[in-house]
Amino acid sequence: MSQESRTARIEARIAPEALAVVKRAAEIQGRSISDFVVAAARDAALGTIEETHLIRLAIEDQRRFVELLVDPPAPAPALERARRAHARLIRKGR
């Protein structure tokens, strides 16, 4: 991380035992404690954000999903009315 890109500061309290672990990990990677903590926090944040974009389904739900894609049910009457209304509106707009 370059010095020029640092524009904000965060502070945190940490137990001495946890600091020792973080310090050791930072040393192993050849980083400062600050760089290590910032990178770890960023990775954790990105992972959390990515998880919100994933849909996880149980095996039975996966099968049902695929079955509905392959052989979808007939549209409900309300959906059919909406489709016809939409088609009329699109034709009028031309």
C-alpha cells in the first residue's frame, strides 16, 4: 500500500495476545502491522460483500429450480393480463 493513497485513519484496541498473533503474521509476510491489518480488514470486507451477492440453495431447492427452468409452469392469469397490457402499451408507443 503506497503512502500517497492513505487518506483516512482508523484506531482499534486489541488484546495483547491478539496483537502478538497479528504482529507475527505481519512479520511472516514482511509487512508492517498496519499494512497487514488494513489488508486483512479489506479482504474480510470484500468477502462479506461478495457473500451478499450469492444465493445458496439446498440440493432439493437446486433440483426444483432447474426443473422450473426446464419445464416452467403456465403463467398465472394476472401475469398473462399484464403481458397483454404491456404489449398494447408498447404498440401504442411506436
